[in-house]
Amino acid sequence: MKMRDQAKKRRTPERMCAVCRTKHSKRALTRLVNTPDGIMLDPSGKLNGRGAYLCEDRVCWERAVNTSVLEKALRVTLDDDARARIKQAQPAS
């Protein structure tokens, strides 16, 4: 019986916000990906490339754009164009 109960319980994937370091379910966070074409938003969560997650908190998005936290997480240097695209994509919370 014990094995059957464990098989029924599904694990929900958790990820950590790159800025505030709080854990949330994968679907509650927004994934940014470093691709050869540049930094992209990944709503599906399946694009190839180095990814980093941001929570929906506006402060986290502002820190990601204005500091080097996101650069370290994605292992890339962000140019002004990439910073502008990230700032434009931030949630309206």
C-alpha cells in the first residue's frame, strides 16, 4: 500500500527567483533564456539555452534590469537593448 500511495502523489517542479531567491512553482515564475539570438522570454519553459527565473514582483524585475544579478544568472553581459526588452516584458503588478 505504501508504494501505491507514493506513486499517486505527483511532485510539482519548483524553481527559484534569480533576484529574491524565493521558491515558487515553475509555472508561477517567468523564464528568461540566453539564446544565440539574445535574451528571450520563454513562456513554454522549454527553449534551449541557459535560463533564469523571475517572480512576478515588480521590484525583482527592476533589480534584474538595473543590477548584474541577471547577468550572473544567465552568464552573459546585457546590452541596453536587452535591458529595454526585459523592462518592457515585466508584469504590470
